[in-house]
Amino acid sequence: MPAAFLVSTSTRGIPALLERAALPSNRIEVVYWGGTRSPRWEPSPVVRVSLGRLSGLLAVQQACQALISGDAGTALAINAREVFLLASPEAVGRYNLAPRAQVIGRFLYSSHKDALRSGLRRLEITPQEVDRVSLAGFSQEEANPLPFTASQTVFQQGKPGLIPVLKSLEERRQKYGLLLALGENGTTCGILLERI
């Protein structure tokens, strides 16, 4: 079954990420870059993603799409602060990787209220099952229509970060974590993780 696994994360750059994952750089098939400056990277093609403050999350989404469609077996997704190594199930087995989470949902829409509910319904997950909801760029008023309780929700300041969501799931031994980020033009981008 097509899937995208989140294998490793880093805030210290690509070399630290690959060292932690014990994966040589020549095994990376594609890089999705959501930052303003291109990374120094030779071994594989770099795809630049641009959607304002949502570019980093969109880079993760596009890396997942490449894995799910079979266009790549391994991918890096990079934003200004975070680097992610993602892999297909086949690459996980081939390179003996140890995934931390699976990306089970990707959201990109302009009307978050209805699209989010229908997206979760397609995944057969109720809003109550999502253990951690991290909101970036949302005011309290903008968050009110969302189908989550205050105890599920944390507000992020600055650029959206997926690493705090994953760390929270691991520390609390929770199953599902969702990062939703609201862009300048009202577009919402989201990633739903299932901790492994």
C-alpha cells in the first residue's frame, strides 16, 4: 500500500539528519525546498516550493506525494528551520530505516472548516481522536470554528513547525498529531501524523 513515512528530523541541517538516520546522501532521490535560499545539495534534484509562510509544509506534502506516487523512494523536505527525511515502505525496508511516524493526511484548502472535516472523515478519523492539534498563524477567533477542543489545541508562534508536533506525540505516547497553518492569503495547509 502506498505510504509516506517520516523517518528523521533535524533543526541542525542535512548532514545531522542523514547521520541520525544512518543513510548516505547518495540514497536521497529528490529534495523539496520550501525556503528562500536554495540549499547546497548535489546528489539529487532540488524542487523549489513557494507558498509564502506555508512553503515548508507544502514541501513536506510534495515529498509525500512523490513517495506515494512511486516517483521516489526517499525524499528530503526542507524549510527555513526544519529538515525531514521521508521514505516509502520499500525504501524503509531496503535501507533498514526506523520511521518515527507515518504521514496519513495532507490538507491544502481555502475554507478550512468544511474541508478539514471531510478530509478527516475520508481518513475515518474523528476530530476527537486527534491527540495534538498545533495551529500556526491562527487567531483564537479563526480557530473557534475548528472541530477541536481547547485541551487538544496548542498555538504556535512564528513559522509553522512539524517537529514540535512529532516530539509531543512521542513524549506523551499519543497516536495522532495535526499541524494546521494559516497562510497570508487565507489558505490552510496541514499535515496529519500517526506516531509509530
